[in-house]
Amino acid sequence: IWLTWYETMLRIRRFEERTLMMYAQQKIRGFCHVYIGQESIAAGLVTALRREDPLVTAYRQHGIAIAKGLSTKSCMAELYGKATGCVHGKGGSMHFFSSENRFFGGNGIVGAQIPIGAGIAFAEKYRGTDNLCVTMFGDGAARQGALYESFNMAMTWKLPVLFICENNQYAMGTSVTRTSNVHDLYKIGAAFDMPSEAIDGMNPESVHEAFVKAAEHIRSGKGPYFLEIKTYRYKGHSVSDPGKYRSKDELQAYMENDPIKLTEEKILKNKIATDSEIQAIKDLIKAEIEEATLFAEESPLPDPSELYT
């Protein structure tokens, strides 16, 4: 399981680093928000939940899409606006989608995915499945009115929905402490008697364990669960954000406890894998990202007739 976490996190990190490089070369245009620093949340998702569980999230979503099973090729091609992308070049960075992987986006409107997630959960309950809908949003979206309406409805109807707030401390450039006097976002759930807790999002093990516990609660028919996952993004809100609203010391402190670095150290220390096996994973992922970039470069642009489909 540690190797799965490590590989998932490293794949996302290398994909996002290449995304920034290609954006700088103007191969990728438009809005672009990378997941660097938050990868252990995606890693925990892979091991704790089922592939058939639907998931909907916000626009910082490349990493979550890859964790849900979208190929790095189809994701990179989408960033390039190519016909071979996961949305045939129509979605771009903010709007990945894959029905086969039960990934319902990437949503560009802050907080809009929260009622969508409650709706998907309603559909699962209506069909009588055992699935839960993972509904992810940021700390900025936690202040949207739609959250309160969705929480109320989800608890009233006991919908199978796992609400996850990825609290990376900043809504664009505004810190959590400046948007409300409630700084512990998990407490919002108390207004609806929704089971809620805060967990460390910089450690895949704690994320995995929290997801397993929440999923068990939801699948037993008891209704929603709310997790505030405390995490941190190393880059700005988007590619155009220099991130001057936070200190270099703060950023450095988080980077010193980088989940990928710490996971690699733990794997080697506990002899889960050798140095050469770790290197093999690194080489494999490096080759995969090279291949994905080449695939995106060489793929055709969508046909103009696609405007009408």
C-alpha cells in the first residue's frame, strides 16, 4: 500500500511539474491550477475507496483525475486542447470528465460541485447501489451558501455522500482566518449533526484511514460524512499567482515535510522496497510523462465541426 501511495503521488507531482513547464512554453493556455503539495489526498483516495464510487471536485483537479484512473496521456492532451483529450479538447484544465472512471469533473464555478455531488449521491441511493459520492471542495467554497443547502438536504435524506474540504489555507490569496471567525471548517458540519472531523492531509496514511472510517459509516446507510483535510499547495492559486500573501518561511516549513519525500524515506527505512526499486518507479513515471507530452504534442486539434457537438 505504501508503494501505491508513493507511485500515485509521484505520478501526479511529475505530471504537474510538466504542466507548468509546458504552460511556460505557451503550449498550454487559459486557466491552470496545479495540485503540487496536495498529492497525499489523491493517494488516500486510491486505496480507501472503490473505483465505482463517483467523484466530483473543483478546478484544481488534474491530480484527482489521475488518481481516479484517467490516463496521463488523455489529461495532457486535454490541457493542450487536443481531440485526444479526455473531453476532446473542449474542457481544458478546469473541466476534465470521464464517465468510465466515474469522474464528474472539474468544475469552474466555486462551490457549484457541492450540490452536484449531493445530486449524484441521491442518484446512487435511488438506484439502490452501495456506492458513495466523493464531493470535494476548497476552503474558499466552504463559505458558499450552496454548501449549507446541500449539507441540509444530504442529512435530511441520509444521502451516501462524503464531503471533503481540501483546506490548503488560502482561497485564492485570502487566508481562512480572514473569511470567517470559524477557522476549523469541520465544525460547520455540527449545525446539521453531520459527523465531521479534521485530518492531516500531508500524510497518505492518515488520509486513507479517515476515508475508510467515513466510507464504512456512509455505506452502512447512516448518511453523509464531512472531512476537513488540512493540506497545503506549494504553488500559487493559479499559474498567474506569485503567492506574495504568504511568507517564504511558511512555505519552506511545509516543503520540509513533503509527503512524497517522507513516504520514500519510510519505504526505505522499513525495507518495503530497495533503492533500486524506488529508482525503477521514478524512471517508469518519468518515461510515462515524456510519452504523455509527446502524445499531446502530436495529437490533432479538434475539427471545427466539434463546435456543434
